Amino acid sequence: MKPFALILTALFCGYLTAAEKPNIVLIFVDDMGYGDLGCYGSKTNKTPNIDRLAAEGQRWTTFYSSGATCVPSRKGLMSGRHPKLIRDKGLGENRDALMPAMLKRQGYATGMLGKWHLAGYPKDFTSSPMHPLECGFDSHFGTPGSNDVPAPIGKIQNREVFDTCDKFTFQVPLIRGREVVEFPTNQELLTKRYTEEAVKWIGEKKDSPFFLYLAHNMPHAPVFASPEFQGKSNGGRYGDVVEEIDWSVGEVMKAVADAGIDEKTLIVFTSDNGPWTMFGPHGGVATPLRGEKGTTWEGGLRIPAIFHWPAKIKPAVIDDMAANLDLYATFAALSDATDLPTTSSGFISKDLTGTLLNGVSSPRQQWLYEGDAFRSGKYKVHMTTKDRSSNPDTRKREPKKIYKTPLLFDLEADMSETTNIAAENPEMVTRLLREMNAFKKPAKK
């Protein structure tokens, strides 16, 4: 075949030129609950920009985080691998397989702003082998992990400390690349500073495909908003923070439009896990879902997820199932990457482009929750449960309730998980337990 014919064949087979590959902006917030946004039912928080993002794109109602806490969720997101099914030494074994490295090989400029927290808290983050710059990002500006680490000397991260702390109480470093630029950082300004950096970065990278990972520290406790947003919401301190994040989303949308690339840019908005409701005014809500961060109730892992791409995604509400680790295969498909780590233990990422672009059913029909729970279709089984991860005052871990006969819920009829139907459906319990065991088999690779 002649060279020109080969080029035509490649194009018709779906290979994308640099001009055709979409820019990707992934906005990843921390501990925001299913019920914290107007488009998901909040009557307290005003979120007009996120609501517009949802109205103009796809809003998913059954989208799961890879874990009920920070690190597992980010492991799944960045690797496409289920954190409970990873059986090797972890992500450090093959950093080239992480999402930013995969996109960089497809010609993308890659930028990271905000909270990393992919590998715990190394002694010196600036020289860590798991630093963002070692994992495929061209640039980085943010914090090593959560904004409540380390705790003040002699204290623990409990309700009393969150009630009384100020913007400098938690000694969190702000780092640009490998240089600490502020210590401790002023937490009131984190959302604003990341947003300003995002707007600038988008303007600089607008002429070629880019991947921007904007991972806000907020609204993880302790929550802080910039002075312009303090005391302005109806939701107290937490509401102020949510509404500043909404402002941030609006600024990103405006930057994309001002750059003339809105029809070439996919914006994804989601949260790492459910809300830390047990901390009262420092946490959100998962209403109408049961549970919160650190639990396997729906409120712990079912999260907001919005996909916005004016040229390609038609407005819709999607009730199908998906998970944040599915973004790996989805971004790979959109960027024309073929080197997915399919032989790595726990790699179960599914390509959602059929649903996003053509409205077909989601390829995900099952989900293994971080703990001892599993969903298949509309049914969900729990082997154990707990109502919160720990005591908010002592931070002692809450004990699990262990069930001799697993709980069973029909999530289509009972998304709040109020009615256990196991006694009437023993065959369904047996079926889900069998499917759960089969789902775990990739861990044996």
C-alpha cells in the first residue's frame, strides 16, 4: 500500500491527529458529597456554574469513586486499576503507565494543580519518586496531600481542632515543582490560587492538546474560603467553600471559551469520594444517599460526575453505572492511546466514549466497593457495614458490623438503602456473592 493510502486508512480507522484530539480538563474536588450541588438536589448551596456545566453536558447519577477515602480513589483514577485488586508493589513499579504519562505520549501538554496524595506522605515530597513530575506531568503546583496533614503538635484531626483552627494551624507546604514556595500555606487562598494558575495555564497551552488536572484541596476539612466568599452562602463555612469552587469552575469555563477552544475541550467535574458528614459544619452531605466518606454505603462512594463538551456531548442525565477509574480508558480512547496496562493486576477501566458521544449504554454493569460490598445491575450486597469511619472527637476507628447473612438492596427502588430484601431473595444474595468472587479474579494475574 502507498504511503498516502496508509495515512487515509489510519484516519478512517479512527486515528486522531493532534488537531482532533480534545483538550481534557479534569476538575477533581475533595470530599464533596452527592447532595452538595444544586444540580444534584441541594437547596442550600448555590452552584450556578456547575449547574450550567451539567445542563449543557451529561450529568451521571451512578458514578463511583475507586475508594471511600483519598488515596485509594486517586490510585484508581490515575491508573485505571481497582485499588482492592492491585497485587504487585503498587503504582511506583510502572509510573509510565499512569494517566498523565499515557497522555503525554500522545502529544499532550500535562499540568497538575492542587492536591496530589497518590502515595501517602513521603518524608521529602520534593524528591519523591512518586512526585507528579516523575509520573508524567510537565508542571506541578500544589500540596503533597490533604490539607489536614500534619496535625498541629499534640493534637489530632478531630472536631475540636477543626472548630478552632485558623488558616495557618495545619503546617501544609505549598510546592511548585520541586521547590517549597510557602510554608505553612495560607489555606484560605488555595482555591483562588489554583484557579488563577489554571486560567493562565489554559491560555498558554491553547494551541495544542493539553491535559489539566485541577485537584482542589477543598472541601476537605478543615474548610477555608478566600475572604471574598466568607460568610456569603446559606451553608455556613462549608457552603462558602462549595460556592468558591463553583466560582472556580466558572472561571475555568470562561478561560476555555475565551481561548476559543470550548468545542475542542472536554471538562470533567467529579469528587474523590463522599462527604465527611461526621464533622458537621466542616463536611457536606450525601442526601438522598445513606452513609459518608469511609463507608461502603452509597454516600461513601457514589459521587457527582459531569461531562461537558459542547461539540460532542449532548445534554443528558445518565443513570448508568461508571467509576472514576473508567476515565483512564476513556481518555485513552479520546487521545488515541493504545498502550493501556491491560496485564497489570486490577486494571478494569472501561471506555465510556460510547455513552458520552453516542448515548449507548455504559459498559460497566458491576462494581466492587472498597470494603465488603458489591453491586451487579440494580442489586447491591453488603458483607459488613459501618455508619462512619471513625469517632469525630477521638478519631478512634468505628467497628464494622458483620452480617452472617449479607444485606441486599435494590438500588433502583431504594437508593437510600433503607430496606434489606435479603430474606425474600436468597438466590440473589448467592448470585451476587458468586459474581463478586469472579470480579476479584483479575487480582490473581
